[in-house]
Amino acid sequence: MEKHSLHILNLQPELFEEFFAELRPPEEAGIRIYKTFPRFMKAIGERPDDGGRLLLFLPEEKLGADKLRLIRLARLDAPMFVVTRECSEKYYLVVLSLGIQGIIHPPFSVADVERILDGRVNEEIPFPRNHDLAREGQVRFDFLLPSKLSRILGVNRLVSMLTSEFGFPPEESKVNLPLVMDEALSNAIQHGNKGKEELKVHVRIYISTSRIVVQIEDQGEGFRIDDSRDPRDLENLYRGSGRGLYLIRELMDTVEFKKGGRLLEMEKRNPASDSKE
């Protein structure tokens, strides 16, 4: 099978030229360039085992979390980078929560290009798996999170690592669950607590080999879920019935709001487990 070491989604041609201005990749680098999202997805789907890396040149935040999720699901273990001019803190955290290695902004350097071409990325967890924990254990967390978006990534990575230890499939532990946590925590911070740092987000997490249950409670005024809102409308991205909640409901088995909308409770059963817990 023909090998291709780098797949590029080029939705920002000017940025592409700027990135490779000082160092053009050699022909033997095996680069393939796609100018539309459907062509890119088709190509990486047809070559799932070619060992290639993924590089996305994107207009500012124009590729939403749902499409980034599809790319990551198609290539769970591939090194993946996003190149864009600007992005919000929220978008940056979404990208990292999906296991994407990083966002690269101009001004670019030769080192940036070499980093992509060399593909020297090591995201392995630096300690051995605990098989006794995965067979017999369960984990409960109960903690307060400050209303700062920067604190979300640590929670996402913790959930990703533990669900992997407990035998959840990679598409759940590496992609779906971190994305759900990102959406839910962002909503609690930005729209529940209105970004007021003195307010806290109460997080309770239970993980076993059979399921994960998460409760996220903010200290805001709550909200009314309006099912008439179109979840595909960008204006509703983080509203109760907007795209964020739509995505959570799509990816989790049960989703329920309590305490006037201040408490979100959700559960995901491990599709790889035979337990009836």
C-alpha cells in the first residue's frame, strides 16, 4: 500500500503559503493536500492505517467541534495539528480536549514546519496501566472547580485517562467523553456562572468498568430548556437546547437537568463492558 506521511486540509490557502514560506517540504515527505472537508474525510477514511499525520489550515474557528470530532474518530492515534490565525480560549480548549497536539499561530518559524514534518509526538501516559484497578475498582471524585475555562483541560484529561484505564473504547475515552466534558463545563462556567470567578462549579464523577456518571452543578440562576431552538444555529451553541447540549445528548446515554437547570446529570455506559451494573 502506498504510504502518505502527511494529510493536509487546506481551507486557508494564504495561511498555507505563509506557513511553508521558509521551508518547503521535500517531495519524499508524501504530502497530500485536500481543499474541502468532504474530500479530506473520504481520503483519511480510505487510508486508515497509512501512519500519516494530519495538518489542518483553518479560518478562524470555522471548523466546529462536531467536525473536529469526526476527524479524530477517523484517526484516533494520528498526530494532529491545527494552523489558524486566531482563536478564542474556548476553541483552544476544545481542540486540546480532543487530543489534538496543538494550535499553531503566526508568525511561523522553520521549527514549526520541522515539528510537523518530523512527527516527533509522544502522548503516552508516563506510568504503567493498573490492571487490578480496571478489573475490580471504581473511582469517585467530588470537587469544586473555579469559573475559569483554563481549568477545564485538566478535568478532561483526567476523565480520558481513567476511562481508558477502565476499558472504555478509544473513541469514547479519547474523543467523545472529553468533548462532552468540555461542552458541559464550558456551559456551566460561561452561561451558568456568567464567567464570575468567585462562583464555583461542583463536579461529581463516578467511573467503573461499566459506566461513567457525571454531575455538573453551577451556582447560577438556572435556565429553561426551550426545545424550539434550532441546535444547528450558531447562536445557540452553548444555550440549553443549542449545539452544545445537542452534542451531549447525542454522545451520552442519559442526560437530565435538575435544580432548575443548574445541575446537569449524565451517564455513559461502557459499550465494551458486559457488566449489568
